[in-house]
Amino acid sequence: MKKLFSLILLAVFFITAGAHQSNDMKIISVGENQSLLRIHANENYLLFPVEESIDDSKIELLVNGKVEKVFYVRLANNKVDYYVPFDLIPYKGENLTFRVTTPKMHQPVRRSKRDSEHKELWIKRISLSDKFDKLNREQYRPVYHHTPSYGWMNDPNGMFYKDGEWHLYFQWNPYGSRWQNMTWGHSSSPDLVNWTQHDAAIEPNDLGTIFSGSAAIDRYNTAGFGTDAVVAMYTSAGDYQMQSLAFSHDNGMSFENYSDNPVITLPTEARDPNFFYNEKTGLWNLVLAHALEKEILIFSSPDLKQWKLESSFGKGLGAREGVWECPDLFELPVEGTDEKKWVMIVNLNPGGPFGGSATQYFVGDFDGKTFIPDTTPGGFVPTKWLDYGKDYYATVTWSDAPDNRRVGIAWMSNWQYADEVPTMQYRSANSLPRDLGLFRGKDGQIYVSSKPVKELLKLRRQPLSSLKNISVGKNGTSIELPDDGVCEITMNAIVKKSPLFLSLKNDAGEVVTIAYDPKSSTLSLDRTQSGVTDFSENFPAVTIAPTHETSGKLNLRIFIDKSSVEIFDADGKYSMTNLVFPSLPYTKLEITSDGSNTRIENLVVYPLRNQNN
């Protein structure tokens, strides 16, 4: 059935693209594993056929004999999984040459006994088209989470708010659904709900591909690019990792690279610069992941170009099994007090609490030069986790957000299996955007709270099902979910002695079990029987979160999309993000308890609107 679905998807996708080979295209073999593709760019797109299990082919665009662009595509040799477009609009009317070097494993194949031409499959299927169908129809494409229309995505990058728009950049491969060709993709939203994808913002150049980074508004023209220019800093990933600047005069729709890049170089691997203007010191601060040394370097600068190393943070602290990446540093008020504290976010891969990728953080003080973490009464610096699922990584926040908000978002996947999940034309989505705050736990420690942004309320339709003031025992009760399984569930319950179980089920017998244990004050999610799990031995898992709650009260918001379950404490004290790939949507919620002293005070199921562009 899945194979048939994929074939239908591919057929519809290719036919509606109006693709064809024509006299405007000529392919010349110039030697083993190398060809010249010559085209006259009368149409909008050149469509490359992709086979994901094949190694990358190197493709060089030559304009007037000079290499203008280099990128990599897994060109089809045995079958076509999908197509990716090369945009010809900037070259309309020109004669172009693409030098294609396929890997050694590529062998020309004879498609039938009558076929005397030993051509690689990509040569037969590459085509020109005026259209490229971006309407992704895949089974697991999220309904209301941000995701690229096609291609691979990982870390969120360079987010800023300006003139009523939230700008989200992301690590993107425009030429396939596996990691490669790292580019800053770009989407924007007026409300953190409705997203529009734009053209690529920053593309690979002579210094390398474009790794993660940040962006901010230069309100005082400190860099000389203009008052209120949007300035981005990213890692240029060539033979070495260097930090480079780019600036924009059109609110981030396009960027120009700074002519004197790079602005920071180190002899060792360092990446993912995240900078902000420090009003208290009148200088810019920057945190940079010293990845293999597992520390964060802290810099200052008057102009974003000349940077001074002030200090380092993290040696011997925190989770250290994997590399440190994607740092962030910001100040927040502590709920219910006049106190403010600084938060240092450090993403880690591997070494998360349930294996693979995760986001840890530290709370402390920052004077513009040095970050000093808080300790326990015994002088220990605790490791804290921003989310207790398997699929919440590369968390960073928007700069210049309105109303002093600190809004974060993550890549909703895990490096253990990110390129193996059962999607095809695209891979990966972002988590829901979340408002971050600080609260003091019952142990005296300060923790980061995480709540779905208020804008998500507009996704709700009229309630489908509800329960009110019912006792739950071993026989349990069940409630209907939408036919497509896409919904938000809100629940207030009293669970004092016996565990409470919430089971998301479908007609295929697949189940996701959410359990609250009042004795240990923990919430868990079991996805071992959730649906398709056999693509990776690391995918079946049970994740567990401390709830910071001892009163027996359980107040949850559960967001279910086509391929994810995100659970939030209503007060933001914990969250849990996990991917799931059910063969059919979950259409029933079954509620049980081991005892008779559990009460559901209120439960509502809200179908959610399709806002995915």
C-alpha cells in the first residue's frame, strides 16, 4: 500500500510539473562518470531526478565557461524517488552548461534488452519545466507545524522580528531530502502560525556552505551597513569553520555578504554564532560553540566586525557525551519576583537524556564578559533539559521580539535517525514556537518554563468531544478524536495515588501511551507501538519528564499533528516532544487508571485548522 502511494505521488508530481526533455537540452559524455549538460534556459526549472540511496553527484553550473555555482544531488541511477528543481528564472534566455560528475558506484544501466544505449537513469529523466509542484501530499506532512515545502531541513537559524513579521531561517538542502548543500532557507509569518516560504536567503559561496547562526537589527548602525539593517552572522563551512557576516536592507528577504569575511577565525572547530546587543554595556555580545572542546566562547564587539574573546563557559560542566552546538544567551524575569537571571542554552549531540540530540541549559548571571552559572547548596552546577522528548534539538530564540517576549523554536528530530524517517519529498519540521520564562521549583532551583505561544489558539475549531467531572478506573473511558487525528487536547485532572494512562489509538492497533505517576511525579510517553518504528533501532523509546508537581494536579495541553505529539504542562513547567509515524491517524483517546481515586475535572478535544502553506 505504501509503495503504491509513493508511486501515485511520484506520478502526479511529475505529470503536473509539465516536465519534458526538448531540443533545448543536450547531454554529452566527456569521460567515465562525467557529463556535460547543455541547456537553453527558456523555461523556469531544470528538474533533477533523485534516488536517495545513491551517493551524491557533484554538479557545477558554468556560465560563459566560469563556475558560478556548485551543488550536490543524489542523481537517480536505478529508480526515481522524487524530483528537485534548479531555478532557471535568473538565467532566462541564457545558454548554460552543467558539468555533472557522478560517483564511482554509478554504472550506466540497460533498461531493457532492446535498449542499446547504456545511459544512467538520470540522463533519461532529467527535464525542463515551467512549473514545479510544491504542494506536498505526503502522509506524514504536518498540518500546522512549519516545514519546508520540499528538501531537507535541520537547525533553525537567524530568527528576528521586524515590522510585524516573524522571520525564520533554517538549515536547508534545496536539492534533496538528506543533509547536503547547507543553505539558509527562509520563511516568514505575521503570527507564528501561518508561514510563507521564500527564496533561499544565503547560499553557499567561496568560503563554504552556510551553517547555523543568528540575526539581529542594528538599530544604531554600529556596523556601518545602515540604521535598522538586518545583520546575520553564520558559520562558513569550508575546509575550516569561520564566522561570516551578511546584511539586508529589505527586511531579510535577501542578504549581501560582507566583503571582508570572515570576521572570526579560530584554529579549532567553532560554529553557530549567536549575537545580541547588550544595552547595559553598549556592546554586542556573541556566544560561539567551541564544539569539540565542549565549551561556549563569549565575545564582545563595538561594530560586529572586530571581536574580542572575553571568556569561555562550560569546561567540565553539563552533559558532555557529544559536541556542543547552537548556543543562545538571554535574560528573563523570574516569575513572581523582581529578580532577573540569564539563561545559557547549549544544544548537545549525542548525549540527550534518552539518546541522541537534546537541549540543555544553565541559569546564572552575566556581566557582559563572563557567565556564572547558579549552583545547588552543595556547589554543584546542575544540568537541566529544556524538553524531555527525543525530538527537540537546536533550540534558539527570536531576537527583537515584541512585548519583551522570548520565543524559542527547535528542530523536531534527532540526529540518530533524522535522515531515515519515513518521509520522501521533504524531511523535518520545526517544533511549535514557545514562550520561555523562568520559575522557581520546589527544590529552590530556577527552571525555564515553556508554553505554546498564545497565537496557536487561533488554530482551534469548535470542540469535537469533551468530558467533565468523571471518575476513571480500570475500565476507563474513551473519547473521539478527529478523523485526521490532528487536534489539541486540554485536560485538568486530580491524580493522587494511582497512575493515569492516556492512550492514543487507531484502527490498526497502534498506540501511544502517556502515563502520569503521582508517586514519582513524572509523566512518560511510550511510542514503542506507535506505528512505523523499524527504520531505526533508536526510534522506539519511552521518554520521561519530571513534573515539578506534588499536589496530584495534572494540567496538560497535548498537540497532535500528522507525525508528532507535543505535551505541555499548562503552566509551562515541562514539555515533551516526540515524533510518531502511525499507519493510520489516531482517532480515539482511551483513559484508564489503576485505581478509582482519579478524577477528570475537564477534558476538551479541539480539532485544529490546516495552516500549513
